[in-house]
Amino acid sequence: MLAGVVIRITYLPIGDGAIIAPFFVTIYGLPINTVAGAILMGTFVTSAVGVAFFQLLSTTALATTQQIAPDYRLGLLFGAGGAVGIYLGARAQRFFPAKIIKFILAIALLYTAGRYIAGG
């Protein structure tokens, strides 16, 4: 079942954490604070490989017809925002029961799924 989820993630244009984290929490019953670190590391590795691939791709003949190279400034801004979010989330997590965090996660996922289904 997990292999099917991982294979399906590769075809979706959303982050791997948006699907695999709820899967680990709901199916395997893992605590959110345990899952968060693993998901962040997976996202980091995926992002690093993607940047390296597109940087390499920008040196090929395709780069003459379209912009392929990564936008490093935007990447650094996203990384800084993510680092602040990780820090603040880890500090605030101990003040919220796991049920509230799961409820917020469920609402966020349902909202995102609804937007994808509606095409917006």
C-alpha cells in the first residue's frame, strides 16, 4: 500500500509531504512530530536533486529556446520561509494537542483537494 502511495506521489504536482505525512499519521498511527522530520528531509533531498537536474539541463540545447535554470533567489526565499516555519511550528506544537493539529491538517488537505478538483 505504501509503495502505491509513493508511486502516485511522483505523478502529482504537489509536494510529497502533503500526501505521505497524512498517510503515516492516519494509517500507521505515527505521531506528527516524528513524521515531520522525515518528511522535511525527503522534501529537502527531492528539492536538491531537482535543482541539480534543472541546472544541468540548462546547459543543454533546450536552454537556448526556453528558461530552464532554477531561480536561486526565489529558492532561497522559500527556504528561509520554510526554516522560519519549521522553527515556529516546532516551538508552537507543544502548546496544541495532537487532535487539534490533525484537525487543522485535515482541513488544509480538504481545502487543497477541493481547489485541485475545482480547477482553481
